[in-house]
Amino acid sequence: MDGAALDEVVRRLVEVGRGGRQVQLSEAEIRQLCVEAKTVLLSQPNLLRIPAPVKICGDIHGQFVDLLRLFDLGGYPPTSTYLFLGDYVDRGKQSLETICLLLAYKVKYPDKVFLLRGNHEDAKINRVYGFYDECKRRFNVRLWKIFCDCFNCLPMAALIDAKIFCMHGGLSPELNSLDQIKDIERPVEIPDYGLLCDLLWSDPSSDTQGWGESDRGVACTFGADKLVEFLEKNDLDLICRAHQVVEDGYEFFAERRLVTIFSAPNYCGEFDNAGALLSIDESLMCSFQILKPKETGAPHSRKPISNKVSCNNNICIRAVLQTNWKSGVDTVQKILFISQSWFYRRFIFNSERHRYEGKTDHALLIKVSS
């Protein structure tokens, strides 16, 4: 597929798909796109090393219009570098448009768009949860198999500036060194257990110490103790993962040593969750841009979550948390102010880091967007 043909595919996907309409790509175009994407994916390592700045997206699940909204917020490639954490297909109405646009951007901008593998980029899973049926209805089973071959080439994890470790699911009791991820050969199918399975399926759990059994019936859960142990052993600051619906589009775990990102607002049309886009700048300052859930006309039914900052259309709270990393003591100052469409929440971390001299301020800035 030459550059002009690839540009035309991207143009049709973005312009026609913006209104939620199906985009009519030919089977030949999609097949060629998958072939070229496989070549690009296999030319890059299984553990991607990505320099900041970068924007990170969680689960998309076929919500193509929301994917375009994320690009509207963060800028379309190549103006920004993107890392997607997997789960591009299943459940949503437009898995084909979603994966085709992401693969097209990957082929066109291989060093600006990075795609990790999620647990739904697996033939055993997307055979059941919608992608197979969408491919069969709009094209044929052969095309579904071609996509699955492409999914088997996706990398498993990424490292941002050697400090932020990213994957779809979470940690594994078999993972001691990041070098183990490099050694996983591709193309590869996802096994029912073991390191690769855990990277795509495991979850953090506040109810777990050490390793626990997952309610999903596959992989494991891990507690804050195992998370901190892994971070310290590998000289990491943060784990960024996806895989779970979270009400605000992002959620912290273990005193902000792990963050879950979910980027599909109003998930499946059944949840009232927001979607988030995480931006990391050159100094590793993290900021969130939030896609608010759409109004349904029904009474607002979301229940407040403890330790969250509340917000409505008129009054928002700005919270400044000064954190002493040695003592673990937080002091909170809350300021009320008026805002119609957005608010900022800023967390200032005073931390000693090996890469800096003395103490530095790291700010976490959240912007909510309609």
C-alpha cells in the first residue's frame, strides 16, 4: 500500500466515521493494511522503549467515535506520540474502524504510534465478544483470521524513559526482570497461564497481600506489597495499565504507584464512566484529559467514591496534596471555585529521585473536557 493509498484510508476513516457511520474499506485494503502492520510490529521490540513526551490511552473496545474524540483532545498523529494499552476490539459497534485506523497510523507513523496487546487481541476472546461477528457480518471469517494473525505480532509492554512501565493487565509472579519480556517470541498466541497471560489479564487488588486468585478465573491479582517490591527492584516509578472500567477514566492504586487508564466513556452504553487520556511530558509530569460521559436524560445515578474530588456543573474542588514520600503523610488543602466546563486538580509531589539533584516538584494535572 503506497503512501497515497494509506492517506486515503486514514482520510475516509476520520471524515466518514466522525458521525458514527460505517466506513466502507475494501477487503483488499484491509488485508494489505494487516500485512504491512505485521511487518512494522515485528520490526520493533516486544518491550518498547518510548521517550517522553507521550500520550497514553486505555481500552477503546470498538468505540470509534470516542477514539476520534481522544485524538481531538490530544492531537492527531504525528503531532503527538501515542501509546495504546490494548483492547481495541469487541463489545463496541465499530471494532473494524477502530483497529483499521490504529493500524493505519502505526504503518504511517511507526515511531509516533505504539500499540500494545490487550487480552481481547486474542482469537479465543474476540471470537466470543463481538469482533468475530462483526467481521463475519461485514466481510468474512477469513478477514477475522487475518486480524488475529496481526494481533499475534503486537508487543506486550512498554517502558517510558526507563521509569514508567506500561502493559494492558498487570504483574506476574513469574516476572522478575524486564528482560524476560524481551525474550517472548512473536508471533505468539496467548496461553492460558504464565507470564504472557498475566501481563494481559492480571489486576491489582487492595484486598490482596502478595499474589491472589482472580475472580476472572484466569491469571492472578497482586497486592500493593508486590507492586512496590517490583518497582523498587527494577528502579521504576510507576506502572500504567488498563483492563478495568474505572468511573473517572483513571484510578490510582498503592499510593499512586500504579494508575489504571480506561478510555471508553459510557462503556458498552451501560456504564456512566468517563474516559481518560494520560499525557506525560518531558519531565515525566503526568496530566489527565477526561472525556465526560454523555448525558442520558435519566437522573444522575453515579455514587460518590471515597477519596475522590467531587464536581458538578457549577462548583468544583481543587485539591493540592503535599506528599512526604518518606513518612507517607499527606496534607490536603481544598479550594472551592466556580467553573462551567472544566476544572483542574493538582497534586504536587516532593520526592527525591536518583535522576535529579535534590528535591523536585512533580505535578499531576487533571482537566475535564466535555
